[in-house]
Amino acid sequence: MPSLSTVRRSAPTAPPSPRATEPVPPTGADHPATPPAPHTVTPSVDRPVLAVVPRRNPWTWVGVAGVGLLVAMFVNGLATNPGWDWPTFGRYFATETVIRALGTTIQLTVLGTVAGFALGLVLAAMRLSSNAFLRTVAWAYIWAFRSIPLIVQLLFWFNIAYLYQTISVGVPFGPSFASVETNDLLGALGAAVLGLALHQAAYAAEIIRGGILSVDEGQREAASALGIPRRRQLTRIVLPQAMRSILPNAANEVISLFKGTSIVSVLAIPELFYQVQVIYGRNSRVVPLLLVATVWYIILTTLLSVGQYYVERHFARGSARSLPPTPLQRLRARWAGFATQASQATRRPEQAVR
Amino acid sequence: MTAVVDLRGVTKSFGGHRVLDDVDLELAEGTVTVILGPSGSGKSTLLRTINHLEKIDRGQVRVNGTLIGYRQVGERLHELPERDILRQRSRIGFVFQQFNLFPHLTVLENVVEAPVSAQRRRRSEVEVEARALLARVGLGDKAAAYPRQLSGGQQQRVAIARALALHPDVILFDEPTSALDPELVGEVLAVIKELARDGATLVVVTHEVGFAREVADTVVFLDGGRIVEQGPPEQVIDHPAHARTRAFLDRVL
């Protein structure tokens, strides 16, 4: 107990100890000459409680000043540079065309995510199957769709619809593809959703497989020893635990799919990015209109991130002894803390001694 | 007395290594059997063959007369579909060394899950029974807690309640106290002793020789995948006939 002996050393009068009468062994530099301390420390007026001062780090403040300067310059540029053209941004930000395009973007994201992860779950189950053929097919699918760039794949689906039409196979989006304008729109959208979903499925499969593998083997074994039916083992025992490692990656995928829908503009689908291009093609105000798209992408990604936080929290049940408070709860607790501090301000010195 | 567990010529190899070599074992209803043996002797593997967590290469395992994991067709045994094996397992309790509670479910949900999903019993009815079982293992106030909020000893007692909820014909314990801090071993052994007093059929793989002497009706000493000797504890533990048993007991006592 080094801390104990340090305290002892500063005490001029040690209480008599039973061992004090024993011969004191020769002491080295690090051994105090005072008799060994008994296990109880009696509080003494002679040993004042010393206040602790945290270490100061002046270089941190230099860093803060430097980065703060850069941030200030950037914000200043945003506000004062006429090139941003904020009035134009304000005029277009919430126009009906832009909002409708935003709706298309969200629609593509939702359909791509739902279909992609549904197929991904099947592929993950196939890759974990005991059957070598199913494993190989799933592996080959993932290999192929991860190898093909999304933009190439989208154009491929756009054109294969045309191909299917020539061989007279009824494809939902095939016949409408080559006909009138409104149907044309529907066909392109179908191709886009299909392309996004198939692309997404390859990544989702690997994320889900990784999540399932991260669950301790003992969990499956226990469920199996209890006789829990196989599908129930997956949905009730394994997947809820796998969700903890699936979710952060899945959220990444959803967000990148959301922004990835801008690639669909090559199919002339009026999603957000395409629509913004159309507008600045007419009025050549490129920067403010790119800013319109940017701000919408940021807003929706923020919403997704907030959603991710709460969904992750839900699946963290039982993973820690108690869940950390949400930012909102923390804020409320801090306010409550301020209030108590304010009311106790007069009793402050007394507290410091304790 | 009828044999609840009946093993005949059970043989099992991992790669080229024979972990179980022609094991015969018959356990009567209401008895407590403790399996002792050095590590690597095949104790856990033997236990795991009883509920088909481990497939066997030769021989047969019967629980209450039913062939476990296989169906006999002439001279051959065909492995059953997984669904049938799962149904058989729901009559055989198993308690793991590492507890293996489901961490995302509350203590009550852990106990209720299998009777509802495997035995298709009514949830409301099972919940009442589960609460009674939790009270019986001394955890009546922990129904709403999550496993990680409990000590190791408490978790293992929940695992025992979870096994009991299935009304098993036999409960298998795979080193139930080996993952526990020494001061928590007693509370788990106390629960197992109480089950023994109530007449449950138990098979316990353990290193607790004192427990074996106190509770076991039969002690089985396993070494190198074979049963070296078996009998009442006064015989196997206090007067072992075999040199290998003596050597093992000298090391652990």
C-alpha cells in the first residue's frame, strides 16, 4: 500500500502500533523509517486533504485557436461570398419540383433498402447453409454484383428491359419502357429500383452474414438444446443479437444508397440530383442549385443518423448493465444539475472540504 | 427401476482421435450420476451425446426407451430430421458451463421461451410457472432483470430454472460451476442438491469431488473415452479399485 505509507510519512506523530516495539529492519531509500502502518488510517488534523489540480495542456489551446480560425474563415465565406447566391438557394429550396424530386429519391431509397435487405437475408442464409450448392450460388451472386459498378448495372437493366421486349417475355416494366412518356418514366423507375436492390442485396448479405457470425455459438447451441424450432432460433435468438453488429453497417449502406440514388440520374429519372441539374441547365445558377441538393441530402442523412441511434439503443437491451442516457435525457439532467448547483451556490465552500 | 438414460456401445471420434470408446451406461430414474475424469477424458462429449448435441459414430442412446437422434431401419440408424431432434431435446434439460442465457431477453423471457415455442404451451400459463421456478431457485425478484445484471451464480440458477421449465425427463449439467467464482459455487450446488432431493434424474459432469460424494448415487470415472469404474461414491471415491482413478483423485483432492 504505497499511498498509505506516503500519507504516514507526512504524519509527524504516528499512533502507537503493536509492531512499533519490534526491531525495525534496515530501510532502503524507498522504505520510510517509520514503523509499518496498521491497516486503519486515523484521520488527523496534521494531514490536510490535498486538492487535486488537473494537468494543463497549453498546446491543446493552440490547436483549438488554429482550428477555430479555419472554421471562422469557412463560415465567413459561406455568409459573405456572393457566389453561393443564397437568395436563389432560398427560392428553389422548397419549390414543388424539388420537393417532388426529393420524394422520388426517398422512394428509391426505401424500395432499394427493403428489397435489397430482404434478398440479402436470403443470400446470407444461403451462404451459411450446410448445402454446398446453395453456398456457392450465393457466393457467386455476391461476387458478381460487388464486381459490377452500380452505374454499369443500372444501364444494363435499362437496356435488358428492351431486350426482354424483343423476345416477347412479359416483364413488368418492359412493355411500358418503349411507349409513351409517362410509362417511360415508370419503366425507368422499375429498372432503377431493380438495379439498386440487386446491388444492395450483395452488400446486405455480407453485412447480415457477418452479424450472424458475431453471435456466440453458445447461443445457437442453447436454443437448440432447449428444442426451440429452427426458424424461431433465427428470429428470436440469433438475429436480435446480430442486429447489434448489423445496424451500424446497415445504416452506412442505407445512407450510401440514399446518396447513391443520384447515380440514377443517368436513367433520366427525376430524382433530386437529376431535377437540380435540369433547373441549373435552364438558369445556369449551378452553385446555389447544387447547394439545394446538398442541404437536402444532409438533412435526410441527419434524420437517418438520429433514427439509427435510437434503433441501435433498442437492440442494445441487456448488453450493458444499464443503457447510457440519450442526448435528450443528458441535456435534461444537465439542466437539472445547473438548477441544483445554483441553489447550492451558497454552500459551495463546505462541499469543497468534503 | 427403469433406465431413463441408456447408452449402448457409444463411440465417437474427432478426426482420428477416439473420444468415446464403446461406452455403456444405464441410469435409473430419480438417480444422480456424477461423471468424473481428467480433462480430455470425454466427459462433456459423453454428456452431449445424450441430447444429440454431439453426433455419434456407432452405438445408440435412448432416453425413456426412445432412440435419440436416429431412427432404426433394419440394421442401420438414420439421423432424424432436425425438427424431430429438437422435439426430443425439449424433454432433456441441459445446463451449460457458460450458462448461455439469452442476453437480450429478460430472465423471465429466458425461462418462458422454450416451453412456448418448443412445447406450444400457453404463454400465460408458462409465465406463472416460470415465476414459481425462479422463486424456487431463489430469484423470485429478478424476473425483469437482464442476465448481464446478475452474478454468475444467479445466471446459472436462471439457466437451471430455464431447463426445469420444460419438465424434462433428465437434466444434464456440463461443468455447471466451472465458470464461477469460488464463493458462488455453493449457491448453484445447493440448487442442484435440492433437485436431487426432489427425485429428479440428474447427470452432472463436474470437478467437485465433495459434491459427488455428498449427492451422487453413482459416480462414473471416465478416462481416455472409456468408463474405468463406476459405483456408489463410497466405493469409487473412497476406495477406488483402479490405479488411474486413484491417481486422478490424488491430484484433485
